[in-house]
Amino acid sequence: MSPRLQHRSLRSAARASLWACTLAASVQAQVASSPQLPGSGPTQQMTPPDVPAINGHVATPDAPAPQITQIANGSSMPQRNSATGLTPNYLGFLGPYRKPIVPPLFPGSQTRLESLVRDGKLYLTLQDAIALALENNLDVETERYDLAAARTDEVRAAGGGSLRGLDFSIAEPPNGVGGPGSPLLNATTVNSNPTTPAVTDLTSLNSTAQSSLALAQTSQGFTFAAGPNVPLFDPQFIAEAGYLHRGTSALLSTTTTTTSTSPAQFTELNASYLQGFATGAQLEGIVNNAPAVLYGSNSQIDPFHSPSTSLTLTQPLLRGRGAVNVRYLRIARTNEKISRLLFEQQVMDTIYGTSRVYFDLVSLGENVLVKQEALRAASKQREDEQAQEQLGTLAPIDLAQAVALERSSQFDFIQAQGLYRQEEIILRNLLLRTASPAFTAQFSEIVPTDRITVPDQLEPLDVNALVQQGLAQRPDLAQAMMQIDTSRISVSASQNSTRPQLNVYANVETRGATEQPYEQLGSTGTGLPTTPQALATGGQRVSTIVQGGIQLTLPLRNRVAESDAARDVIELRKVEARTEKLSAQVREEIETAVVALETAEEAYRASSESRTYQEKLLEAERDKLSVGQSTDLLVIQSQAYLAQARSTEIAARSNWMKARLQLDHSLGDLLDKNHIQLDDAIAGKLP
């Protein structure tokens, strides 16, 4: 060996030794400065771990945040999903009898998509992905129909009908190929390198708090007692007209003699008008010619010759009196507010799921590049050693090791590509209505343009302040509190049903002959009236009648009503308990999300440093190999460890982003963070 080459080899060896000594000293210093594990010292006495204390309890606010109240009280409706013709058309008599019209299912908008496709590829920023999802996602579209359904319930209750209810379920977004943990599932072997953590070790860093979606409906399907009948707020007109021919008949006179009458013909016309009021009162007006038809001896074709009229006003004094009569309308209006919060929650979950899948795709794309670079390096290593083996300067076993590394790297690269394509499909289905080929035929590849950047210094996290913020602006907790209000309205109705039925009435009749019959007021919530008993009755002697009085129904044991009232209060307490549990769950989600974010940040720093040291180790191993102080096997192992360290760093960065998104989701401020106005999302067209 020439003196120059010998000097160069000695210099490389010295540099490699210096790298090794520096790394060893650094590792020893880190180990020495790290806290000692319990039980690892000379004595085996257990000591408590050095971890921060649990945060104090934060009380649930009495009212939600102003922005939540503003959303709940909003009035914007999705025009492409709402029914038209629900309110009467006072300019046309047939308006209330025409069927309402609901537009057909919206096919989706391609305007934004067309502006993002270039050369057969869909170039997406995160904001573009969120906008596409909110405009076209079918889960969001379904929730728009629930907004319209809540409005129909309010119209139904205003007419005196019971409620058909809301769908409180929220469609959870897809997890992606990696699930809630790391998307990088291609760790091929058990890691034998103690300086590089395995990729899958970081999956435990994500928040594992229970999803709150199952508790969104705190009543959980229980139906409260029906309560008193509901007044007929929509006036009812009932009429009957017909022709009657009476043959020869015999009438019994007061002197018990029989008198024969000749055949007679009549036109009968009976009409009734019913209307209920919020106080529980019911007005009933009747016009008929029943006395002339039933007791007349001569034909009378004109039904208006001698009509009989009756006007009755009945007012409940105990059961069915007061605000209990508008309970369904009050509940419907509250449910309409809840439907808006449910829509906000669906939008928030869609933003969360879209962001998570989008950044999964970003991480998987970065991992493809890492695996591609590792394959390129392994192929170069195999080519160099193959050339040496052909010259006879390398043992065949060393070439076999290089070939094995190349094949393993190729397998990792193929698997990384497959995971990326799977994630593309999941993101595409989340953003577009893939049932229509007009969407998917425009592009064959999705290219995310945003990258995950972990800031050098994160803002300090005040856990108690974050918990207070989340409790005030979480839409699911606000929904639960509103459901307590609707449950209390239902309980007041069942408690009112325990009272006796005591009505006071006043009646005026012309050509009447009977006392006022005892009729059931209102309906059970169907809006269908009970036909008045006096619609076609009369007396032999008719005259003007003015009467009034009271009508009483007194259940002597009243066990059914008492049982229903008690059961409904019990169910109310259960709703309150579930709401309190949801409040505690919100606290848990926020606190665990903060811990996950802090842990993910530290893990990312550690993985980044591990990758840096692994690069230095590979460089040192190559320098040692050049002077004959290392082997090809050690270089190959270092290359594999470096590829693993790079994938681990990508996974750690992905986990940090997921932890950040989870915290924002737990706080309920994803709309503000992404500059989304709920009215734009309701309209289905974002700026």
C-alpha cells in the first residue's frame, strides 16, 4: 500500500473511532442523566414514579359558549334538502292540500374538483380536501336532511301532532389503513437494534378515550308517557250531506193513538267546526237540519229551511290545562336546535376524519420515498458487492447478504406503495360521491401538497383552561343539556296526567232539545278529531237552549297515571346521570389528548435524534469498512436500521399531527381552526 493510501486509511479509521467514541459517550451521558427505573438500584424497594400530578376538577358550565348558542339559534336551512309547501298558502284554498315537494338527492358538485385536477392528478391541500368533503360527503348530506326533518316535526307539532323524533347518530369517519395508531404497518422484523425504536411502538401514543358519540342521545330510545290529549290547533271541518226518502210510517201520539204519515223526502246537511287552543280549550260549532229530517212529517228538500245550531266552548281546569298543551311544540323547537348542533358535530367529525386520513396519506407518501431510497441504496450495495464477487475479492456469502437486504427492501417498498394506494381510496371515498363515474374518471392519483411540520416550540397547554373551553363549546354536551330540558317538558306532561279530568263548558243551541254530551277534547297527537256526538241529533220539541256546567272524570286509584309519572321522573334522572357522565368523559378526552400531544412531541424529538445518530453510525461503519475494521454485514445492518429509523420518525411526526387533531376535536373548535362557517356547510357550498 502506498504511503498516501496508508495515511488516508489511518485517517478514516481515526475518524470512525472518533465517531464511535462520541456516540458511546453521548449514549452513556443520556443514560446517566435519565431517571432511574423503580427497582433498578441496589435496593429493591419500590418508589413511586416521577410523573406529573392529575389536574383538578373543572365544573361544568351552566350554559354553553356564546358561539354554541348562536349556532343552535340559527335559522339557515339547506335549500336543496328542505321540503316546500309545508306552510299553508293563504292566497290559495288548495295550498294546504297539495303534497309537499322534497328535491331529489343532490348529485354532488364537480366545480371545485375540476379546478384541482391537472394532468390526471388531483392536487389537494388540506383546506381543499375539507371543502370537497363538506360539499359532497354523503354523511354530511344525510345530516342536512335531518335538519329538514326537524323542521317538519315543528310544523307537525304546531298543528297538534306528536313528534316523530330525531336521529341522534353521527357517522364516524374512517380510520384509514393505519387505524387510530400509526399508519406505517410495514415493520418487517422484530427490531434487534437497541438504538432505534420500532415503528409500531408509537401506536400507543394516541388518545384512547372512549368515543362520546354513543352518548349523544342521552334518553337512549326511551319514550316518555303520552300525557294529556293535545288540542286540535289546526281547525277541523266535518260535514255530511245526503238524500233521505222515508216511506209510510206510523207515529205514536200523546194520546196513544196511531197516526199514519205519507212518504216524505229530505236533504240532510250536517256540518261541524272544531278548533283547540293553547290553554286546552276547544270550540265546537254545529249546524244541521237533523230535527226536520228526524221528526218532520212533510218533505223538505231545502236543508237551510229550519237549521239547528249549537256552539260549545269547553275548558279543562285540571288535566290538560295550560302550558302542557304546547309541550310538543316546545320540544320540537328545542329538537331543531339540537339538530343544528348534531350537524355541527357531523361537520366537526368530518373535518377531523378528513384531516387524519389526509395526513396519513402524507406520511405514507413520505414512507414510500424512504423505502424507495432504502431500496436504491440496497441495490447499489448489491451491485458493488456483485462486482467484487466476480473479481474474486468477496466471499459469496457476503453477496448473499446484500441480495437478501435488496429483496427485503424491495418487499418494504412494494408494501409501502400498497398502503399508500389503499389510503388514496379511503380519502377519495371520504371526499367524493364515488358512485358517480363523473367524479372518479377525472383523475387517477391523489397528490397531497401539505406537509406535517412539528414546531420547534409548542405553546404551553393549560389543561384546566382547555377543559373549561371544551365543556363550554362541545356540541354533544350542549345537545345533552338540551335533551334534559325536553325530558323535563315530557315529565311535566305525565305529571299533569295524574290530575282528574275536570272541564267547564258553556253551550248555546237554537232548535235544540238535548244536554251537552261529554266528549273527549283534542287528540292523542294524531291531529284527527273525534266526531261530535251531537252532529246529527235532535229532539221532537226544539227550542233555544243555553246551558253550562262541569264534566268530571275521577280515577279512584289512578295507578297507571301515577306509575307513568314516577317512571318518567326516573328516566329524567337517568338522562341527567348520562349527561354528567358525558361531561366527565369530555374532561377525560381533553386531558388524555393533552398527554398524548405532549408525549407525541417528545417521541418525535427522540425519533429525530435517533435517525440522526443512525445516519452517523452508518457513515462511521462505512469509514471503518474502508480501512478493513468492519464487515459488509455490519454495513448492511446499519443501512436497514437507518431505513427503520427514518420510518419511525415519519410515524412519530404522523402521531404528533393525529394527537394535535385529537386535541382540537376534543375541544370542539375544529371549525374555527379550519375557518369553516356552519351556514356555508349547511348550504353545501364553501368559499
